[in-house]
Amino acid sequence: MNNTLDVLIAGSGPAGTTLAIDLARRGLAVRIIDKAPHSFEGSRAKGLQPRTLEVFDDLGVLDDVLAGSSDYPRLGIHLGPVTVPWRMFRNRDRTADVPYPNTRLMPQYRTDAVLHDRLAQLGGRVEYGRELTGFEQDGTAVTATVLGDDGPERITARYLVGADGGSSAVRKQLGLGFLGETREGDRMLIVDAVTSGLSGNRWHVWPGLQGRFVGACPLPHTDLFQWMIRLSPDEEPPESEEAITRRIRAHTRNRAIAVRDIRWRSVFRPNIRLAEAYRRGRVFLAGDAAHVHTPAGAQGLNTGIQDAYNLGWKLAQVLAGADPRLLDSYEAERLPIAAGVLGLSTKKYEGLAKLDPSSLRRGKDEQQLSLTYHGGPLAPAGTDRTTTLQVGDRAPDTELRGTDGKAVRLFDTYRGPQFTVVAYGAEAAAASEELDWPAAGTPLQRVVVGAEAKADHVLTDHRGDFRRVHGLEGDALLLVRPDGYLGHVATHDFLTSTRAAVRTMTPEVAG
């Protein structure tokens, strides 16, 4: 099967393209198709959480994201003649363990463009106007039928990933239930348009009775606002610039406001749904194909990106010879996360209808820095832990110092598709040197802190931040997965326990 791909991805939104980037940088043969004729043009999902910024740092797109985004503006809540200022996010300073502490605002079309540009740098491209119409699978491959302008094409791949949105054709063909509800009577008109008569330094909100409201969020580095207009149950959504302007004025009582040059328009119905499974055989779901959310809390896009980031390295490892059961951990780790996020975003959305001010506030739950896989198949309970961390937690950042005296952040060493073993202290450093690693699959990088040893990076904890942030009371050996979560923590019996953890995530070490 010389023409067999490693992975075929259906859907080129943030989740699908993140996966394509991660697989492409690992040297895998990937194609990404999308039935749309061109890239998405709307602002839709516009909040990028701190954990997603860390993913983007690793994938090499963070600079472009920061340049194209902004911090969230303060809210201006209009109550008749009075405008009440309100901060949705409390801006946080960078800390030793969290380098990107604040949620960023960027319209989805720009996020898509940044990711597509990065994929192109790696030699890939989105194939637009190509619709997946069916597939069959056996024990070794998936064969998909794809329809384009030049007729049908049969594509064979070792794995297929459906990242093709809430109406996913992949999920439907798998026959997987999409459990939850669509609130047909609760509709919101979303419009991207140039706007006059409104200051661009606030996210404006005009609350109304019975949960009706109008909001206008300025989109960074543009003259556009994203308008959100909650419609009455039987209301026909206005379409023209004049009709939309009249609708906004009727609610806001502000006759100076006018919209023009509409770039994108959509009627949104809250979907709160979760796929009953994320996998059938060699076919996986990611992003909105697996879970759809209300817009409150900026969770959906971020959760989808992290689905892809979780799945990418596991596919690569199994393709390199790791135990296929590693792929079972994708659903086991990600489905509970999506279920929790669905509850959070739904609660925030319902709070808007009740004019609950707390529903406008965003905190650590939305930032996705505290999500953990502890207790899952790759992070069993009962293993060693530190005073602050356990296996399955996000591996924190810290500033250290290299042998040349220059500052080195841990995230700088983690950047890339590899595993990293971090040894703190002389005994752990000796164990790190002895740790065997397979030649096949994802490579290992060795980092030593506070000891002399053979390693890719030998660092000193000159301020004590590493020891404090990682909660260390003595020597420790930490195995960091390619997606930045702790794959193992050893505070004693360093070599034996770490080797056991490694075996669950890698091909066999050649004897």
C-alpha cells in the first residue's frame, strides 16, 4: 500500500488544522480536506485561553497570534442613560509557572489563517471543495470516498479523523449519538460589520427583559464589531444593513449607531451536545464533531484544539509501533474534559438570561490551566507525587539558568514534538542517564536541574522557582509528554517506575 496515507483529516477549522500541523512536524503523511469552497470568513469563536496559547507556542504560531489579537476589552453595560464598567477578565501578570496568563481576543478567521500559514510552512495545505461522502474500514486502514470538482476520489489512510464540525459527516456515518439538546427557540444573530456611533474601546452590552440582549465586541486591529443580537422566539432575523441597524437602535435606544459593510452573518442556536464516543476502530472525532458548546466562556474552540494536541502524538507513536491501546486513552482523557466544559459554558450562558453579573466574569476555570488527566489510563492514581503536582497535571513553566549564565525557560526546552525527562538532583540525574529510549517514534530530550550530568540541557535553579513551583522536597524525575502533561512523577525508585510508564507510551526498546 505505497499510496496509503498515515492520517486523513476531514475539516480544516482550528482542531483539524492543529492536528495536521502536529502530525506534519512529526514527518507523517497527512491530507486535510474541507467541503467548504474556501476558508471560514467569520469571527465566531474569538477567545484564546492561556492553555491554548501554550499549545500555540509549541506549534510555532504564538508570535503571529499575539500580533493579531488583543487583551479582552472592558465591558460597558448600558443601563438606560448609565454605562457601568465591568471587567470580564482580571488581567494577570506573568508568573514563573504561567507565561501567558491572559485570555486573548482574536476572530476565528484570523486564527484559521495563522494555523493554515503554519501548515503551509510545513509543506501541507487545506484541500477545499472536497467533501467526504463515505468510508469503510478494516483492521489496517480506512478508505474514504471524497467528492470534488474533478469527481470522486478514493483515499486510503491508516487513520481518519473527523474534525468536520457539529454536523459532522464522519460522526453520522459512524452512527454515534450526539447526546444533548439544541435550543431551537433560543436564537442569536451574529454579525461582523463596520459600525459607526460606538466607541471601540469597550465590549458593549445592552441587557433587556426576559434574557434579550444586544452586544457589540470590537475585533482587534480592524474597524469591525461582532454584534450579538438575541432574537425573540418568533422573530424573523433582519438581513440588510438597514434592517439590522433598525433592530439595534430599537433595543439600545441609540440612534447614532449604524452598521455597514457586513462581512459575515449567521443565526446561532445553542447546541449543548457530546458524542457518545470519540472513536470507532480507526476513525476518531475531534473538536465540534465530538462536542458543541454555548459561546459563553470561550471554551469550544480551545477544547477542540486541545483534543487535537492530545491525539496527534498518540497517533504518531502507534504508527511508529507503540501498543495500539495507547489510542484508547484519547477518549478516556478528553471526553470527561469536554463534559465538564459543557457544564461550565452552559451555566455561564444561562446566567446571561438571568442578568447574573457573575456570568460575565471569567476566571481560572475558563483558562484551562488546571485541567488534569490524573486517574486516567496514562496517569493512574497511587503513583508518586510532589506537594503541588501529580501525574496527569499540566507541566508548569519555570525560568532557570543555563551553563552560560543565560535565562532558559522550561517551555523553551519543551518546545517541539519530543518527550522530555526532567531530572532534579544528582540521584535523579544518574537515573536519567540510564533511561533507555526506543529509536522508533518520538525522541526523548533530557533536562537536568541542579546536578552535573550528560543531558541536552543542564540548568540551575538560581532563584528556587523550579523547586517551589514543582513542589519538590528532594530528588525527582519527571517525564513530560509531548502535549505538555506529566506522564510520570518519580520521587524514589526512579528508574524502575519511569521505565514502566515509558512502556505504555512508546514502541518497545530494541533488546
